[in-house]
Amino acid sequence: MLDHIGLRTKQLQQMFAFYDAVLAPLGYSRQKDFGVAVGYGRDGDMPFWIGEGEAASSVHLALAAASRADVDAFHQAALAHGGKDNGGPGTRPHYHDHYYGAFVLDPDGNNLEAVCHRP
């Protein structure tokens, strides 16, 4: 279904620094760097891109976390690197019994989530 998703921004370096920091606890890193666009993922797979352009709209991006501790580390990294809290780490039983997530707004105002579906 989904091959990749991309965000466009006017503030490349700030967004690159933010996403370098918040994706690391989830095991994701830069896989390709073209200067004006960076592909993030793992093992050569790049489902998430940030590139130069007009920040036109807000996006919700939910990223898989292997553990609840990884969700917590993601949230801490985001706040330490300019993200804004949009729902701290915790269970969300209205989604399902084991849903554990945290939400932040990135420097462009996109809603970024890390979620673990394990108990």
C-alpha cells in the first residue's frame, strides 16, 4: 500500500536535526542525503523523506516503536530538540488495550506519533 511519505519544509536544517534526534530511539536513521532532501528508514529502505519546499499542510505521521521505552525516548528526544508536546506517552485504551503512544508537533507543526502495540 504505502511506499513512502514526504514532508516539505522551508527550514531544512532544523527539520533534519529534529528528525535525526527523534527517529534514532525508534531505530531509524538517514539512509540517503541529497542535501535538499533526506530519506529516513533502516536497512536501505526509505519510507520517509524530508525535502526542500513550501510547508503547505499539516500531516499526521505515526511511526512504529518496538517497545514502550522507545516511545518514551522518542518523546523525550522530540521535546529536547524543539518539538512541542501534543500528548505525552501513555496508553490509549480507546484505540485498543495495548496501544501506547506519544504525540509531538515537529518544527513545521506536523503531528508526529510513536506507537507501540505490545503490552
